[in-house]
Amino acid sequence: DAGVIQSPRHEVTEMGQEVTLRCKPISGHDYLFWYRQTMMRGLELLIYFNNNVPIDDSGMPEDRFSAKMPNASFSTLKIQPSEPRDSAVYFCASRRGFGETQYFGPGTRLLVL
Amino acid sequence: SQKIEQNSEALNIQEGKTATLTCNYTNYSPAYLQWYRQDPGRGPVFLLLIRENEKEKRKERLKVTFDTTLKQSLFHITASQPADSATYLCASNYGGATNKLIFGTGTLLAVQP
């Protein structure tokens, strides 16, 4: 089992640019979660999907953020346009069914200059 | 609003001693609490889950307690080793939902040889 895969691992971009983060959940997991982690606010849930359908996006900070899950093995989180305050580590996690345990990917460290 | 809090100060202990980390919650009654370990540059890794009707859970050198009167969970690592040095995150279900997790900001544990 390869675990949750995220790409890129590091991203440096300039303010105003579009950023796309990618996630491949563990095969067979039907829940997918996107989190953002900063020193000040810790780990915050942005959005989660069940069976590829967005269920709760109340944590998405602004309209500049969007997420999609076109199929069971791929999800993207897009920031357009990016701002310096978006700098953080973004994690994707997946889960099987009603089990409470989430499996996290290695994260994408985003720096917006 | 719901809050889950951990001691933000680092915990330094000597190898072989028992490390005890605290997680407090306010303004809600979680159905369960989880503990995760996070190493630098990596995603959180699930360690233990304890439900509201359980007082204590053990796994090898790890022990978690759940005190609904004190609104607190304690996480113990017995016979600590330098390899246990990491940040430990506490999490619970968010409100009445069981699909969403709310995380504490974590406590950094440093075990000195």
C-alpha cells in the first residue's frame, strides 16, 4: 500500500499565480479530506469529499480556493490567485467508510512570495 | 465555540521516564478523541482512539485516558525513548458530526538521552 500521495512536495510561487495541489488517496478509501497547517492556527479542515462528492466546504477560506475530485483516485486543490497568507503546509488525508482513522499524505509545503 | 487545546510549550523529559501530554476541550462533548504523532516534514500518523464511554486505552507503551468530568484526555508514553521525540496532536469529532475532525495545535515532546 503506497499510502496517500501528494504532489508537489514543495511549491514556491509568486503572488497572483495559480497553484494546483494534487492528491491520490489510498485505494478503496471513500473519504478524502484537505487540510491546511500553519504555526498559528494548527491543522484546519478545508473541505472533504465522500464518494467523489464534496460534502462540506465550510472551511475553505475564500472563493480563491476550489477543490475537485473527478474520480476516486484523484483530487486537486486550487488557489487562484495565490496570496502570501496562503503560505502553509497542505495535507490530504483519506479514510475508509465510517472508520474514524484518517491517513495523511506527506503534505505540500507552499510558499507564496 | 468548540475548542480543543493542548499545551503549546514543549515537553522535555529524560529517556526512560513517562511522558504525559494533555488535551482539553471546551463547549462540546466529543464522541471520541484521537491522538496522532507528527514528525518534522511529514503528515500526522494515527496512534490511538478513545471513545466517550471508555476510560482508558492502551497500545504497547502508549496509554490514553478520557475524563468527561474534567473534559480532558491524557496521553502517556511509558519508558520514553529519544525516538519518541515528535509533535503529538489531539483531535476529536467536530460537533455532532463524526466525519469532521478538529485538531489541537500539538505538543512537541523532546526525549533526552
